Amino acid sequence: MRRIAIVGAGGHGREVADVLRHAARAGEALSIEGFIDENESLHGREIEGLPALGGWEWFDRPARREVQVVCAVGAPNICRKLVLRARALGLSFGDAISPLACVSPGAKLGAGITLFPHAVVGVGARLGNHCILNLGASVSHDSVVGDFTILNPGARLAGNVMVGEGCNIGMQSSVIQGRTVGAWTTIGAGAAVVRDIPPGVTAVGVPARPLAVRRTLGAGAQSAVRAITQAVTPNS
């Protein structure tokens, strides 16, 4: 039987607990130990019927090193930090996959995946480590999603889409077939990506356009953002 601790006791973590409970009721052999959270005010409390176990020091006892962790924070950069901390402690990662998710036998999933109810992963699709597909999100055939990327509820990727590491794909947004979204980019809720989006930007609207060039981007990425913005701006 898998023993799992949920890292993060916020709203997203509580939803992940529901996914795991549902999986257990459906017959998966797992036991939820509780929540790991650095917020000391939560320690010792009960949250949605599960104990707040403490911070990372909870794993100091050797027997607890066998417990898998699921990083349940809905922000890619924070999730990455938590994963690196867990790796430094020598911990292993578990998945939280709803029995109501639909995963093709021809899809490939990385470690630490979370799939909410009615998430769909199509044939030939590949999800990197610690990806989250929220309620009703879908990744169509042969698309590739990088580590730590989050698809929020109802987000849709068509076939042959490439999404880089650490992206945040907004609620009810869509990416048409064959497009690329660069690493650590945010796509706003309801946006429609019809052209490639460079790394490290926030893009919104229909069609999706980068809001601004980030100063931290290199000259090449800045030029790409400007080119995309000009290409999708209607002539006045």
C-alpha cells in the first residue's frame, strides 16, 4: 500500500486530498498520511479530516522516508521549489490521479502527476514531472508538456502542441494544433493561442498576445515578443 503525504494544505492541497480519497474508494491501495505545510499555525490541526503533520522535519524519522509526497501547490515556481526540497531529503514522489480522468494507454506520464476528474491525456501525449491537469483540462494527441506546468480547469491543448517547463495555462484557454508555448509563460484565462508564444511572458486575449516584454528576457526573446504582438495586432 502506498503511503502519501500531501505537501501544501491550502485550497489546492485539499482538492488533491479529495482526488486521492476518490482513488482509494475506487480500489487503489493507498493511505493518506496528512498534510505537510510550513505554516506552523496549522500544525496539529485537522484539515478536511486529515492531520496537518508539520513541516519538512516530519520526515526526520527514518520510517517516514518511505512515505511518498505529492506537491499540491497551484503555482509552478513554488511547486518546483518544494520538489527540489523533497529531492534533497531523498523522498520519492507519488501521483494523484482521479478515477474519472481519461489517460490513453499510449500516453506517457512523468513522476508526481496530478490529474483531476475529467482530465484527458490523448494518445502519444507526454506529460513531464509534477504536471497538474485540473478539472476538465485536456492534452490531445502527441502534445508534450514540460515539468511543473499547470493546466487550469477547462484548458485545452490541441494535437502536436509543445508547452515548456513551468507554464501556467489559464482556465478555459486553448492552444491550437502545432503551436509552441515557451517555458515559464502564463496564458491568461479564456485566451486562444493561435501563434507561438515565447518563454517568460504573460499572454492574454483572443488571439493571445503578450502583455509586455519582461526586462529579464534576453534580446532574442524580446524581439520574438514584439514580432508576435505586431503580427496579431489588427491594422488600424
